[in-house]
Amino acid sequence: MTEPRFRNARLTDGRTVDIVIRDGLFAGFEAPAQTHDGEDLGGKLVLPGLIDGHIHLDKTFLGLPWRPHRAGPTVPHRIAAEKDGRADLPVSVEERAKTFLARETCLGTVALRSHVDIDPDSRLDHLHQVMAARDAFAGIIDVQLVAFPQSGVLIAPGVADLLDAALSDGAELIGGIDPVGIESDLDGHLDLIFDLAEKHGVGIDIHLHDPGHKGAQELRAIADRTAALGMQGKVTVSHAFALATVDDRTLDLTMTALRDADVAILTSAPGTGALIPVAALRAAGVRVFAGSDNVRDAWSPFGNGDMLERAMLVAYRAGLRTDDGIALAFDLATGAAAQAIGYGPYGLEVGARGDFIAVDAETLAEAVVDRPPRALVVKGGRAVARDGALV
Amino acid sequence: MTEPRFRNARLTDGRTVDIVIRDGLFAGFEAPAQTHDGEDLGGKLVLPGLIDGHIHLDKTFLGLPWRPHRAGPTVPHRIAAEKDGRADLPVSVEERAKTFLARETCLGTVALRSHVDIDPDSRLDHLHQVMAARDAFAGIIDVQLVAFPQSGVLIAPGVADLLDAALSDGAELIGGIDPVGIESDLDGHLDLIFDLAEKHGVGIDIHLHDPGHKGAQELRAIADRTAALGMQGKVTVSHAFALATVDDRTLDLTMTALRDADVAILTSAPGTGALIPVAALRAAGVRVFAGSDNVRDAWSPFGNGDMLERAMLVAYRAGLRTDDGIALAFDLATGAAAQAIGYGPYGLEVGARGDFIAVDAETLAEAVVDRPPRALVVKGGRAVARDGALV
């Protein structure tokens, strides 16, 4: 087994070191050696590889001609508009997913969690196509798949069985969606999702858009079940907009329940509405992480798959201006995300996965603010992208 | 006089044309000629040059080593932290302003309005240094200067006289700041600012951070004076956060007053708090435009002077997802800004200033979403930047 060496790497603490990787894991951060072996990083700043905690590989229009946004403003509007638009998509789910995976790899993402629609129309088709894209990128970018009932389960005939089949086919997590707002049956939806998770021994990642006290009640119900079933650390709630819109007492109660059940919260730092209080969640011991969510799809024309830009948007929206605050936003797109999706051991330390990016930036904060090009992306000791192109 | 020709330019309506510029103004958008004269744009999309409606050329740290953010969360905190930090700035205002002007030019900005601090400590020093930077960029980027009492006027000894002197020295507008929140004297502040404007025959651009009903009352007071003094079209209120935080009835009353007095509103689409309702303001007939505001300075570590990115942030924060909505956000950083700062005639039409950018994008909306590199920046028919470097 070779031992890749990357010389003259600058760490965020200011040291310049040679990085040695063995069997895909960091084996050393050594004083610069008098050798010409390996690759000279020329003092570029190295940072952990980026993690995208929430993306929809089957939805993106990347690689297609520009498609104007057509959907109305609500979640049901967007679900309907998305289905209407599927028929005239000239490029397959698999090809679009590959385009996106190549893009994210070039931008320094080493692992991601993707939701994949499972509905009465597309059935398991999207899942199988995304799996083919995932296989094509094995070793380049890790892809974890969530069987996601975008159109509901209780209200969508046959979806429960399709989710069961998706998990048998290899989806790593079961998804869910607004138990009250979409499904109108909190216990019925959670019974079904948690039963499937137990049957297949998989984790859960539920889309929760419901705002205010309704949404906070759903969050606590999810936390209660998670604790009761011993699923601590295996459940995520994505978006959880309710956390941004309840009074302080309800927020405290809800954060305590989430922390005690170790339920993770995912944010994409959307532009409208209040942002969930990421710093308060972290301070309360709740696991928070970040993801792209919609990237140029039927839901949103914005986004580009750059998790360094996503960290900037988290900081910008959360008012995190100090270096510590910006480092927190960056952690949501790296360490915290790795822990939440179970991609570890992770970080620039001996024994962790040999994943990093090298950029022209003076400090971590500057890298987040500036989002410089990724000069090099290394995964498991192997260069996978260089100067914006796959190796 | 030469007649620069830029061949094979793609317009947003899909036509490919040759652009002819005469005496610095657009003279024709012609069917592609059988000629090799001029520059071949190779079908790149051309858009109007960008306008930055609000920047602080004397504050930016661009070109310095990274400086961690130190200020507390309020406006007075930031005013104090900024002054504390001035002493150890190793590069002059003039040099930092030049660095910023070069950056904005390379990013396609052809004109900007900069506020410049006038206070008891720096007196006219910042103004004179920014004027020197402006003169160095004459013909490359237009710079309009606002004599800005960052530390107040009534509460800051000597500032009224310094503002008077600044206008005599050539500042094009008089600034102001929170008549109630900072100055604690609405009429006293406005008397002084409007008197100086009348004396020197200049426009006004007032920073207004005061929120809620207090801020809305100040907005209406500014509108009333503007109308009473016949200054319609010459007054801007920057930020005007109150418009995001009042009830609908107060908003309607305030928008009507602003429209009737033709008072313009500037936003930088900040990340925290609610965004002012840009689409509603436009629909109500109020002139709205956009600017960078703080770019990597004592107030904020964020920002990069890219007005195409600023348009994206306006759209992202305002929930403008359709092509028309994204075009509105773009207009805030081009046509509406040009009109508000009096930089005209403007736009891609015969007789307007011969300013444009050329980018690799399929549509206007895609250009805003992607913010592609500026392949070419032309001002008055002259190429001023190419591929990110000054010509």
C-alpha cells in the first residue's frame, strides 16, 4: 500500500506540515521533510473535506438548458409543479445525478446524504437511477440515500410498500414528510416510518416544514419516539422551520427534547423567513448540520452544490461574524455533518479519513467568506479533483 | 473618434448582434456584419454594466491580512469598534479604496455611490483620500461621494462645519444617520441636513437603521420634507429596516409618502432580520435599488463587491424565484440603481451609455444564479477589464 504524502500544507493553526496518509486514513502531520516525494501544496490552506447533509440528486436540473421556475409558493404547489415538469425532462435522473456528483466533487464535497423521491408515479425508478450514479462515483464521493415519500405515505396509495421495497433494495435511511401538514395524522405517519426503520435497521430523516407550535409539537413527538425506541443518534429532522417561529419557552422545551433524544437538525439556510437558531441549538447540545437542499430544480433556481458557499450563507443568515462564529458555520458543513450522517472518523487528525481540500486563503474564516476555487480535493488519500476538474 | 464594435453579442431576448458604440454611447445593435473589425464576443451573453448603489470605500479591509470581526451587535458598538481599529490599519484609505475600485471594475461595476466618514477624528482626511482614489480610476469606474456623518452631527462637535466643507470640496451628496436612534432629534437632524443640501445644491442619502414605527415615522418625515422642498428624485434613504418591521397599514402609508416624494430606498439584502419588501415597494411605485454596503470591514467580514452576487442575494432573501423576479433583483443592481444615483441614460439601448458586461450564461436569470466570471467589462465603449484583470 502506498503512503501518499502532501507536502507544505498549511493548517488553520498556522503550522506548515507534510500530510501522510496510510490505508486511506491520516497517518501523520509531520514537520516538512527534505524530500521531493509526493505533491507540494505550496503552503495552501488545508481544510477537512466538505459534507453535504441534504441534497436531492433526482431533482436537480443541472446539465439542462435553463428552466424558469414555475411553482407557486407553498409546499403542495411545488410538489405538483415538480411532477408536472418531469415529463419534458430531456435528460435522465441518472445523468443529472452524475452531473451533480461531479460538480460537488470538484467543489470539495467528499460525502453527501441524498433524499430520493418514492411516489406512486416514479415508484423505485429514481432510486435505481440514483444508485447507478452512486456506483459510478464509488471511491470518489460517498453517497447515502434516503427513501423519501415526497408525496406522502398515508395519502399516497402504495407508497408504504414502495418504501419497504426501497429499503430492501439498499436505501440507507427512511424519510418522512410533515406528519401533520401533509399527512394529517401525526401518530399514523410516525408509526409507519419508525416501524419500517425498525424492520430494516435503518436511520430516519424526516422533512418537516410545518411551522410554529404545530411543528414544535411534531419535533417533540419525533424526539419522544426516538428515545423510547432507543434510536438516539439515528434520527434527523430536516428544515424544522418551527424552531425559528416559536416562543422562547417552547423553543427551550423542544431543544431539550431533541438533545435528550440526540435527534439531529439539518438546515440549508434558506433565504426567506427566519433562520432556525443554529448557535442556540448548538449551545443547547443539539446536533445541527447543513446541506444544499434544492439546487436548481423545480423547488428553487438557486444553489450550486458548493458547501463552502453554504457555510457562508449559514453564517450570513445567522449573523455569525466573528472567526469563532464563522468556524461554527463551517463545522455545520464538515465535522457536524460527518457525525450526523455517520461518516467518520473525520477531521484533520491522525486516524481520521484522509479527506481534505486545499485552497488559497489565509484563514478558515477567509475561506468561508471568499469561497476560493478548490485547488485540490483529496479523498482517502487520493486526489479526486484538481482546479475544478475531476482527476 | 473611433467606433468600437463588439461582434456576436447575445442579448437576453436571444438575438445575436454586433454592438456599435459612438462617442461613448450605444449607437447600434446590428445584424452581425461580414467584418473582422472589432472584438468577437463569441456569442457571450451581454448585460448592462453593474451599479453599486451603496459602498464605504474608506472602510474596507480589502488588500489587508485577515482581520477577525470584533464589534458587538449594535450600531453604536460597531461605530466604536471601527474607530478603535483605525489606528493599526497598515494601509491607507486611498490604497484600500483603490484595491476595492479595481475589484469592482473587474466584477463589472461601472459606477458606484460611496459614503465616506466625516467625523471629529478623521475630519476630511477620508474624503480627500477617497477623492484621490476616485481620480486614479477616472474613466474606468464612476465614483459618486456622500459626505457621511457616521458618528452623528448634532452629537459630534464640529461635524456640521466639516460636512459643509466636504460639500465645498466636491462631495456630491450630503449623508445623514438615524435622526432619532443616533441623534435623538428628528427635526434638528433633518433641518441641518436639508439646509446643507439646499445651500450646496446637492442630493441627500440618509442611513436609517431605526426599526418599526419610529423608523417609519422618520421615513415619512423625510418624504414630507423632500416634497415640501421640491427635492423629489434627489433623496435616498439607505437600509430603511423599518419597512420590514411595521404592520401593513403603516407600510402602505409610508410607501405612499415615499412614492409621492420620489424618495429612493437602498437595500444591501443583509442576512439577518426581515428583508424590506422589495417587490411590494416596486409595485407601489417606490424606487428601490441595491448596493454592497460593508465589504470586509469593521462592520461585516462578508461581501466581495460583486453586484451580480448582490442581485442573487436580493432574490434569495426576497424569495424571487421566477425569471421575472430574478430580473427585478438584477434591475436593482443595474437600471434602478443607475436611475437612483443619476447615472444615465442607461441600459442596452441606442443613446444610452456604452457600458456592458459579457458572461458565459444562457439567460439573465442564470447569470444571476451562477454569477459567472466577467469575461469582458466595457465602459463608454472601452474595455476596462477582461477575465478578472484590469485592462
